Amino acid sequence: MKKILIAEDDFFIRDIYSQIFLSAGYTVEVAVDGLDALEKVKVTVYDIILLDIMMPKMSGLDALRELRKLTPPAKDIPVFIITNLGQENVIEEAFKIGMDGYIIKSQVTPQQIVNEINTFFTNKETAAAQNKIT
Amino acid sequence: MKLTIRTKLLIGFTLLLVLSSLIQAFSFSITREYISSQISEFQLLEAKKGAGEIESFFTDLNATNLGLARVYRDSILMASGSASKNDLSFITQYTIKNNEHVRKIAYLTLQGRELMKYDLHGQVSQDQLNYELFTDSFKTAAAGKTAISKVYYLEKELGPHIDIFTPVFETNDKVAAVIKMQVNLEQLRKRIENIKSQDDGHIYIVDEEGRLIAHHSQQYVFERPNLSSRALIKATLTSSTPSPDAFSYNNENNVAVTAKAVKIPGINWVAVFEQPTSKAYDFLVFIRNFFLITLIGSSLFLLLIALMLSENLTQAIRKLQQSVQAIEHGELNTPILIKSGDEIEALSHSFASMVNQLLQRENSLRKEKHENEILLQSLTDAVVGLDSNYNLIVFNKAAEKLTGLSATNVIGKNVDEILHFYQQQELVPFAVYSLQEEELIRKLKEKGLNMSNDKGEKTTVSITTAPILFQAQQVGSIITFHDITQVQELEEMKLDFVSMAAHELRTPLTAIRGYASLLEMENAKELDDSGKQLIRRLVMSSESLGNLIDNLLSVARIERNIFGVEARPVDLTNTIKNVVDGLKQQANTQNKKLTLVLPHELPVVLADAFRVGQVLLNLIANALNYTKEGASITVTAEKKDNLLQVSVTDTGQGIPKEAISKLFVKFFRVSGSLKQGSKGTGLGLFISKSIIEMHHGKIWVESELGKGTTFTFVLPIAKPEDISNFQQNATETDLTVKSQPGIIVRKS
């Protein structure tokens, strides 16, 4: 059971993503803003975090920056940005501070997100397996 | 050699003067010749008159003597004759009494003995009679010819005397006796005095030895001078003909005289006419003086005329010159008319009318300039004129207002010193700007350039440039600045609004799509077909709303120049395949045939595969949307020269011609003739065109009503150096991969 943290300020979107990941077999926890997400990361080790950018109290990008300053294992948790901002400079900035994926919410269906996360884990495990063999 | 008019005139007049002097001198010399010969003639004539007087004097004496001889013959030799001895005595005494110059008359035998002798007192007594010497003259007379003795002087009387010997012939022509008559030559003086000339000329007589025997001054004769030393007398005595030369000498009173002489035939005496030279040549002197005076007078006159004329001429010319110079310096109102009455006046008239025309032309030019100035200053757009060196020559009020600079401070300065243009943040010198390609200038004109003045105030201006041509050469340019700052601000606000609205719309839209898809996934089993269709429609509508929002955002970003295109060397085969494959299902459901024609290999292009995919997706989606059932759509990709060409051809109804040109303009949709009405936002083709142009490619459409439409775009093929450059400059973002629209992941 993969443990996922969904940091999203919009109630409905939080609800949709919680439902779809629950039905996809994930353990889902939610945070309502960046600060909330950072608090949660400090007590629980998640397998992946979905982080919105535009959130009150602390933006997703600031939260990601703070996260990468923490100690492992919290520091190494994969982070996917889920946002409606599509500007290249924002995407570039997100990559620089260490995100693993960038999803523009309005352009994908919830199922596509789940598929993408599944693929991410599959690829990761395949790579790990290959590393073990070699 | 440069000569003033005055000098030329003076030289001309001097030449004239020299010529006239020469002519005068020549004519004077002819006149002098003539007058001299006239004087000579006159003097000769006078001398001849003198000679004539002497001849007639002797003729008279001879006649007397011949009479006495006849009486002597009749009374003495031929006693039988009519006259008696007493008659002879009477006649002889009578002769002496009546002719005071006859002093003595004696009757001689051939042996020289005096037979009878008479003087003023009557008959001389017999005892006082003596013998005559056998002089040549007596001998001549004894031989039968009248002879005259040499001139001699008596003791008692001072004057010269002569004796005349006359033969007395018998009837058989035999000389019987000789009459000797003593004559006082005093009488000659009286005779020659009568022919005294009016010009103080007078006649004197010298004998064959040159002794003076008759002169108007008795006293002088008494002095008994011998004048043979005078060249004239010497010449005349030795020559038989009168000398043609005029002789001059100083006479006894030391007066310079001119004289002519004539030899009296028979007695070889000389009659001289002498005249004071001054008197004789009076006329000549007068004429000479006249010539000289007229010469000097005319010289002065000519000189004066020349000076006056040259002064007159040069004064007029100088005046004209001064006026012309003044006019040359721009004082067109300078009076120029000259009242000289000659060609210069005419010239000044011509000048005046020329200047008048200039004035008129200048006035009309000034008026025109003034009008243009007003026009220029009243324009609300800033107008700036540049010369060929990009220096400012015109700067109107609007330009002053726009830049905050005053025209007087900037005229003559280089445009780049005064005005700074920025394209984004980059400084664009005007010279560079004006040399840009037409297409770029058109865009810059539309978007505007940022312009900052010295105070750092920024404005956005749309620039229009027009070349100033003079004789087919560009000598400058006129730039018009249209202040579009407010327009730009408005545009910014619009874009801000669109961005914000789109973003705000995305969140609820995401929720709608999310729930719709959850519904579709989880409740599918419990729904019947109509329920499933309802959900499907919900999903599709929310998808198209999402597309609309995405397109709006894209347009806003394109307009702000922040629409990102990340070109890299790429083979578009997969991209094209994926797009076509993704739409095949839609085509099938619409019962349309979607075909892809691809060669084995496509050339590598520098492109953003995702963006190009968006363009292709848009083109195929359009084809699907605007064709009827059963239509076929063909997608072709191929290499054309150094371009990759991709086209989408459909068998639809085509696009009306009038619409084609507006097809790529944002918010434009083909309406009217389309039966199924208009779909979409009118943004797709605008975005597609922008994307292709960002790739330095081209997109266009060919269409025939009723037959179909072909949309084509071309992208430049990457050059080997582009590819190698790109590999060297790989950046962090190259580590990203777009797996599908909306999802970007880090390369693992």
C-alpha cells in the first residue's frame, strides 16, 4: 500500500483526487496548504506527494523548497506538482528545486494522474531491480 | 590680365587720342608745306615786282636817252634836220630839270672828249669839259650798244650813282657820238618803296657785286654795306634762275627774316624781297598753335569724357554690384533700379524683375513653409525629421510633448543621442531599426517600441518611417511616432484579465471534469446507455471548455511574447503518428477516413515537438469538425528542399475566398455558408500560425469551394551545426519529457 499525501486547497479537487487514489489502492492523506503539508511530512513518511502551487499560507513551490532542506527520508520523497499554472518559467523553477513531475490539472483526467503515478512507481521499481542485478 | 572698365576705357581713349594726334600732325605738316610754298610764291612775286620796277626805271631812262640821241643827231650831225642846236640844249636841260635823279648829261665823241655837258645849273662851260676814261661801258656804247657803268659813289653825295652810256647813230647806223647820263639811284628807293608789302616785307636791290644800292632805309644805303655774304644773294648772283629755296637770315636790325631774290636781266643786279619770318609765318604759327590748342583741348576733353564715362559706367555697375551682393546675402528688398539710361539700366531692370520673382517665390515658399509648419505642429502624432546622418532636422510640438524635450535643444543632434528605443529590454539604435526587414518593422509597428527620453520616462510608440527622397536619392527620413502607451496598457489589462479569468476558471473546471470522470468510472455499471451518454457528453463539454481556456491562455502568452517554444533537433515521425492515432477513433465514430502518408524517414528539424503536435492536432481537428460524414482526410509529411512540409487535406466543402485571408486572424471564424455552423473559438489557427512562425516556418491554406481544403506548414530542416550546437548547450530542462499534454516528468 503506497502512502500518498495530496496537498490541495480546493475542497472538491482534494475530494476527487482522494477518491480516485483510494479506489486505485493508495493510502491517502490530505493537506490543505503548504504549511500543513510540511507538518504532515515531518511525522509521516509518504511514498509520494501531490503538491498544488497556489495555496494559502505557503505556496507549493515554497513547501517543496523547505521539504528538500529536511533530512532523509522526508527529503527524498518524490513530489509531483499538480497545478493549473502552465508557464514555462514556473515549470523550470519547479524542476530546479527538485520536483519529479508536473501535471496541469485542467488538461488531464483524474484517472490519467493515477496512471502517471502508477507508471512513475513502476519505472522506479524497474530501475531499482536493474540496479540490484548489476 | 584683369583690367577695370575704367582702365579699358582710358586705354581706348588714349589710343584714339594718339591716332587723332598723328592725323593732326600729318595734316599740319601738309598744311605747313602748302603754306610755306604759298609764302615762297608770294615772296618771289614781290621780288619780281621789284625787278620789274628797276627794269621800267631803266626803260624810262633808255627812252629818254634815245630821245636825246635822236635830237642830237638831228641837230648836230645833220644840220639840215628839223631840230637846231638850241633845241638840243633846251631838251637836255629840260630832261635834267624834270628828272631829279638825272644829274648830268654829257655828249661825247667816240674818242671820249666831252662836246657838251649839262648839269642842274645848265650848260657847263667849255673849259670845264674833259675826257672820258675808256671804261668798258663807254667802249660798249662806242661800239653801238647802250651800257651801264658800275655803281659808284660821289664825294659830295652819299647815294650810289651810275652812268648810262647811249650811242648816237648816224643815218647809216654808224655810231657818231655817245651820250653819258649820270643817274642818282636815289630814285630807285622811291620806286621800290611803293611795293612795300603789308606784312612788313620790303624790297632792296644789290648790284652785281652785292653792294646795297636801294633800300627803304636811306640811312642804310648810305652805310654802303656789301651784302654778298648773305647766302641768298650769293646764290642768286651765281645762278641764272631764282633759287627755289626759302632763305632765312638776320637782317641789319637783327630781325629774323625770310627772303626771295630775283636777278634782273642785263645788269645782273638782284632784287630781294625780305620779310620778318614771324610775319611771314604768322598764319602758319597760327595754324600750328591752333593745331596744338585743339590737340591739347581735345585730349583734355577726351580724357574728361573718358573719366566721366567710366565713372558713370563703373558707378552704375558698382551700384548694381552692391545691390546684387546685398541680394546675395538675402536682403531681397534692396533697391536695384539704376537710372543710367543705358544697357545697365536694362540689366538692372532684368535683375529687379528677377529679384521680384525670387521675392514672390520666396514669399510663396515662406507661406507654404508656414502652412506646413502649422500642419506639422498641429499634428497629434510626434513627427521627427532626420537627415542622411540621422541628425534631427524637424521636431514638432507633439514630439516635444512626447519626449519632454524642446526642439531648439535637440535639432542637429543625432537621433540616438536623444531618443532611445527598446525592443523588450534591448536597445535598438534607429539606424539599425530602419534597416530591419519589412516584416519585422511591420510587427514592431504593431506592437510598438519602448522609447525612453533623457528623464527616463518611458512610452510605447508605434513608428512609421518614410524616406525623404531628393533626385531619387534618400537624403533623410521622416519618422512619425504614434503614442500607443495607453493602447498597450489597455492591451496589458486585457491580457491580465484573460489570464486571471482563465486561471480562475480552471479550478472549478478541474472539479467538474474530475467528478464527471469519477462518475464515469465508478458508476458505469449502474448506469444505462442514456446515462452513460449523458456523462460522456459532460466529459466532452468540460474538455472543450478546458481547450477554450487553454487556447485563451495561449493567445495571451503569445501576445505577451512569453509563449514558450523550446526548439531542439527532433524527428517528428512519432509526434505525427501519435497525433493522427489519437484522432483516429474520433474519425471512425464520425465515419470519416483519416489517412497518414509518411516516408521512411523524416529529416530532423529544430522544433518543439509538443507545440508542432498541437498545431497538427488543431489542423486535423478542424478538418474533422468542418467536414461531413464520409469525408476523407489525408495527412502528408515530406521533405521539400530544405524544408519539412506537413499538410492536412480534406474533401470538405472548402473555404470561401474572401475568408482565406482572415483565416489566421484571432477570433475569426468562417460563418454564413457553412451548413453545420461555426465551431471552435477562432483561436486555433492564430495559435498555430504563431507557433509555426516561432519556428521560422510558414503556414498557409489552399482551398476550392466544393472540393476541399489543404492546410500546409513548413519547418526549416536543422543544419548539422545546429544539431551539434544544441547537444553542446544542453540545459537542465532537457531532462524533462512530456509524456502527454499537461504532464511533464523528469527523465529517469
